[in-house]
Amino acid sequence: MKEFQVVVIGGGINGAGLAREAAYRGFKTMLVEQGDFAQATSSQSSKLIHGGIRYLEQGRMGLVFEALLERKRLLHIAPHLVTPLRFHIPVYQGDQRPAWMIGLGCWLYDQLAGGRNLEASHRLTKAEISQLGELKKEGLKAVFAYSDAQVFDARLTLETALSASDAGAEVHNQMAFVAAKRDQDRFIVELKNFRNGTRLEVSTQVLINAAGAWAPVLDKQITAKPKRPGLKLVRGIHFLVKTGAVNHGFLTLPKGGRIVFVLPWQGYLLIGTTESLYEGEDRLHIPPSEEEKEYLLKVYNEYFPNQPLDPSQILHTYSGVRPLIDLGEADLGKMSREAHWESEFFAGGQGYWALFGGKITSYRAFAEQIISEVAKHFGPLGPSKGDTAQHPLPGALLPSDAESLRARLKGDPALALKDQWVRRYASGWAWIARRYLDHPETQTLLARGFCLAELTYLVEREKVWELEDILLRRSLLAFEFTQDEKTLIGQKLNEIRVRP
């Protein structure tokens, strides 16, 4: 039986961050995820790394300050995944929030960012507003601009998990938590490996429940102690549209107090989000309501009437739930996005942490706080690997043989593919190039611009198991390939995927 110091359950952004932090601190660490990394909430976000400007009017200055600090850190360690974006807030006659309030909020946001600010906010001039040709001008009183950042959320989660692996953690997707029992001073954790159908047991001193929407379910299996506060599952939906109609980022303030983002993202237009209470049993496949879809389309068409959208133009709708801390708020939009954890120590000395809530921007700081608490009670076996706030994620590390690979690719047809590899996988392009050049059989094209070497990289390095892992979480190729191409990739994936 393998022995660990820390076992983390849940391969969303919080679980991946915890595994990375623990491994960097020198703890012998294991991360397990029942499906794919970021398969649920962590790939269903608004794709933002932000301080949360709307939280200012709720008085949550500490949350905003911490998130702005983390925004700077993520821009440093993951510049290939986290990129600055300028947002515009239009204010119309009769809006619930007048122009002076929006201007004050933007100014306060700048002050909280301080030296970490990207670009100061300002009120647009008439000439600048005229450049926003897509925006409705009737009744427009003012437009304010401020800066935040965007992220490919699923890849941020994946690379955080891979960074944990590179630091010595044992990292698994397609591996489910089954049960845990206490034995002397350790937990015996039973797991099921979906890759080969086997069951296994590992032991650990510390068990961390970072299962997101599933955390309360797992918590009841591990301990009889009730946790407070509870959670509400808040559903949010987003659209992806293939259009060049909107070239700027917008934060709109429709009637009713909600906020709807309209953003260019990865060559697409992203529109979201909604907030509604979700009480269904299925926490993975969350159906969007027709009312929510109609609402987002209505808001978009209200603000951009000259370039309207209809349901036929929507490429993809994704819907997920955010597990938010329930403090009794009636307004879902005012529920806290702050993270909460509770710890428990058993008679044998085992430590158990259960995590609730949180937001993607602050995942690293959250993990740092938790593992600092763990370290007060359990000393790491190994040496520190460095500071997670400073050390880049794998995609941002320059391959040592980058120059020689570029030279070898000159004159090769793969040179035309290299830019695509860089765009999709950042420094991972070098792994693919090595396989392509050293193993000619992997040069076979499976789809337009997609060769067997790329698929092999996704299986062996990025741990894909299902076709959806590739098409929606490792990339957005779902919107570029034909059904025949997807089918061929799926067939080849079934042949080569890793079954330990």
C-alpha cells in the first residue's frame, strides 16, 4: 500500500492548487479526480481572473484586495493562459447605478490594485465612445473603462495539476474516492481507477476534501461532524458565439441588479452569466433553462441592437454550478465568493480538511492558507521546491532544446503546425515537435492541422481519456473539426490511451 502525507480529493482548480502547494512545500502528495480535471465548475466559469469590481458595492474590500494581488501573481506565473483585457461599463439614463457611482467604483478598484494595477480606469471621451461602434448609443450617459484579465480556466486547472506532478505529487484523473476509514494514525483511502476498473487503497496522514459541488456528499462519508455554514449550488450559464460583432470587453448592468459580461475570448464571443438556485441531483450535467438562455440573448440584443443574435448563432452553451457559502442571503448575486474551510483532528492524529466556496482567481492563495495550516500540525518529508507565487506553470517554462527544435523544423511541413501547437499548449509544442521529428509514424494527420504526435502528447502528458477532454478542455477544437474528423480522433484515442 502506498503511503502519502496528503491526499487531495477533487481535480478542480482548488484541488489542483492544493496539490501543487503541498508538493512544493515538500509533502508527499496525491491528487485524485473522478472524471477529468476541471470537468465541472472549474471549466464552466466566465473565464475571468479579476478582483471582482461588483463586490465593492457589497463592501467586500478584503476579497477584492486579495484577488487583485493574485491576479498579478497569475499574470506572472501563467502569462500564456492569463491575459489582460480592457472592460467597458456603459451607463444609460435611468440605470440603477448612476455614472458617478460607477466612476467611484472604478477609482476605488484602481486604489486597491495599487502598484499591481494593469492600466488605470477612466471615463471615455465622446471620440473614444464613437469607436465602440457595436454599442447602443441611445440614452447613453457615460462609458467607463477599467482593466482585468481573462483565462482559459480548464487549462489553468490542468497545468496547475501538472505542475504538482512535476514537483513530485502523484496526480490522477479518472480515479474516484470510494471510502475512507481510520487506522491507528492514518486514513486508509479506498479509490477506484476508471481507466482499468481496479480498486486500490492508499494511506495518508491528511485527507483534504476539495470536491466542490460534491464536497458535502463526501464530507458525510468521512465524518459525522456537521459543517457550518452550508452550501447553495448556484447555476450559471454562458454562450459561445462565432462572431466578430463585439471587439471589446463589456460589463453590462441590465435592470434587476445582475451583471452580464460580453467578451471576446479565444477567437469567440463569450456571453454570461446568470444566477439561479440549482437543486437537481446531477452535479455534472447541469441543464440550462430556456428562461436563462432567453435572458442572455435579450440582454445582448438590448445593448447591441445593430448586430443582434438569435439562438441559431450560438455555437455552444455551457452550464455549471458554483458551490457558494450559504449565509442566508435571499439575493443569489450577493452570496459570498469567499472560501471557507473546516478542519478536524481525530484521536489517532489524522487531519481532515473540508473546503467550501472560493473563486478561481484566488485559488492559489486559498491553497497556500490551507497548506500552511496543515504544516503547523504535520511536517513535510521532503525539501521545498520553491514558491508557488513565483514559479511559472509548465506552459510558461522555456524548453531547453527550443532552438535546436526550431532549426530541425525548418523546411519540414510541421513548421506550419508549430504556431498552432504554441497557441494551444504554449511550451508543450516542444514535446510534440520531438515526437513528430523522432517518430515519423506520428506525422499522420487525423484532421486539418491535427496529427498523431499532438494526440500522443495529449494522452501521455495531459492525461486525456475521453474525446471531450480534448475538444472542450484541452482546446476548443470542437468548433473547428467536422464530425468525421472528431470520430477519427476518437477512434485513435481509444487505441492509444494509457491504461495503467
